[in-house]
Amino acid sequence: MSRRCELTGKGAQVGHKVSHSNIKTKRRFLPNLLNVTLISDALGRTVKLRVSANALKTVDHRGGLDAFLLRARDSELSDKALRLKRQISKKKAAPAG
């Protein structure tokens, strides 16, 4: 399982650990990933995703999973999230009845 957020595409970054004597050693900065269950209002079901804490705040700020996915760029989303986005946009486009 890759260390990548399924909603924002945020992944591991590389940098240096710098000692007191200024010796630089390679290290990885990993994203704060959480396994969460989010509710899709349009689909009427829950969805399990692995997202970063930052993405979770953004989902809440934008008004839920559906609103977040509809505004998100396709290039940032994982395959699972992209499928969800397509399903949600189909449900929203279909006439209520």
C-alpha cells in the first residue's frame, strides 16, 4: 500500500535530517494518513478511504465528500476516488424521480 492520500495525492517527501554539527542525512517526510469512513450523500452510502489529515479538514470545509470530489482535479484523485466522483456526478445529473 503506497503512502499516498487518495483524495489530494499528497505523498512522501524527501529532505535532510540536520544534526547539531550540521551533518545532513537523507530522510523521508511521510504524510499523516488516516483510514476513514466518509458518507456520500448523493450515493447514500459510506466509503472507506485512506486520506491525509489535511484532506479530511478540506473535505469538512468544502461541505462533505460529494462537494470535495466534484471540485477536485482528476489527476490528483486515486482510481477509487475517481470512480466515486463519476458515480456521484451521474447521480447528480440524473433527474430526481
